Amino acid sequence: MEPTYHDGGMNFCWRLPYFFSEPKRHDVVAVRFAGSKVMLLKRVVALEDEQVEFKDGKLYVDGKGMDEPYVHFPCDWNLPSRRVEKDCVYVIGDNRSMSIESHHFGQTSKSRMMGVPLW
Amino acid sequence: MVKMKYLLIGMLIVIIGIVAIFNFIPSEEKKVKKRFHFLSEWVSKSPDENAFNMLQKNKKIGTLFDEPCELKVPSHSLSGSYKRDEIMSYAMSARSHVSQLDLKFYDFNIVFPEKEIAKVTLTARLLGKSAVGEQVDETRELECVLKKIGKKWLFSAIEVVEVLKK
């Protein structure tokens, strides 16, 4: 999530927001694996039922180019269009300086959203 | 008074015995966790590991698996039944590509759906350095099935759960 959050930094997960509301686009969220000891920090870029794709490093949602001021490292990613399934969101990290194969991103279930970073 | 004293001592011995049984005789859950502890120990690699240790660890890794074992790793197009020898050679090849490796498991959830079958969901984290000096940092959720064969719990299926689907 560089440069928004630095590797090795410390933060707390604020769990209340998603008890009362749904994740919104551009939210930074903590995504859990099997439990809460290890989590990923990612940004929500597309919501349920939206089409998401990358063309020459630019993110498109429902065919519209997205403005992403939080991305400081440009990329040349290409990803064919795909629809976000029911009860899921599409998340990506802010650091896209690596190849698309090396970046861990994609669609995930809303039930895995543990909360947001406290700061 | 004397009888009361003996009664109290007797009760104390019984309590100590019960505590000892719970602490020193491992439960099935502890035995299952122990297999993951061994897997972590034998997959991990220190920079100064020599060829002899590498072979020894590789042999030990093989002893943890049932024959055959079902593996499903969608991101690496790995899916199917594998013999113990195949798993050992896969582990050998993977470990030879890294100079340092540390495998840790978190968030164990162990259930016993049937007698002598354990289903375990957990998070696995691999940290290390590749042979060419690149950082290795991989975290995955795993669903594992272990079967009790003889007195040992053996891995009979391991599936990598797709937490993020590209």
C-alpha cells in the first residue's frame, strides 16, 4: 500500500464501520485470511455488479477511467473486463510498481472485510 | 481429624492427577497442531543449511503426507493427487530456489467431522529470500484435511483458498 501505508508500519483496525455500512469505493480496508492475526491492507476500487478492467495501467470501472490520486507508481497493467460478483468487492493495493502477476489483488467477499485502519 | 487429613491429601492427589492428564497427555487437537509445527520446522530454511540437512529435512517432510495426497493450488495450476515422492521432489525443488525461508501458521481452526479425520483452516505465511536475493513474502489461507493412520496424523489434502480472485 505504498506510499499511503509503509511496510513495517503499525496501525490498528477499527472494526465498527462495516457493522453499520457497506464498503465504499476508495475505502482502505483490512481483509482477513483464516482469522484476524494476519490481514491485508487494500483499497476498494469496484463494488458489487460493476465491471472492472485495466488498460495500459489505467483502471476502468463500468468503462469509465478512474481518477486515482493515491497511486504514485504508474504501471502498465492490462486486465480483461470482469464483473464483481454478488456480496463481493474488488480490492487493489496502491503500490502498482510491480508486475500484475506479482501483485496480490482481486475480488473478495465482503464478509472478509474486518474494518478500516485507524489512521 | 486424621481421617479428614488423609481425605484432603487424597483429593489433592486426584486433582493433581486430572491436571497432569490434561496437560501432559496431548489431545488430538494438540497432535494435529504438532504436525503443522513439524511442517513449519522442516520447510523453513536457514542461510547456512548444508546439503545433508537439506536431504534430511526433505525426507522428514515426506513422512507428514498420506499417499496419495490431494493438492489444489489454483494460482500455480497445481491440482490433483500426488504421491509422497512427488511431494518430496516438489518441496526439494522449491526449497532449492530460496536461500532463506520461514514458514509460520496462524489462526488455527480445527474440527473433527468424523472419527480420525481432522479439517483445519489456517493462515500460512512464507517469508524469506530467493536464491537471487529477492524478498519472498507470501500469505495464503489453507484448508487441510488430515487423516489418522496408525497413531499419526497425515496430510491427505491441502487446498489454497482464493481470498482474492483476479
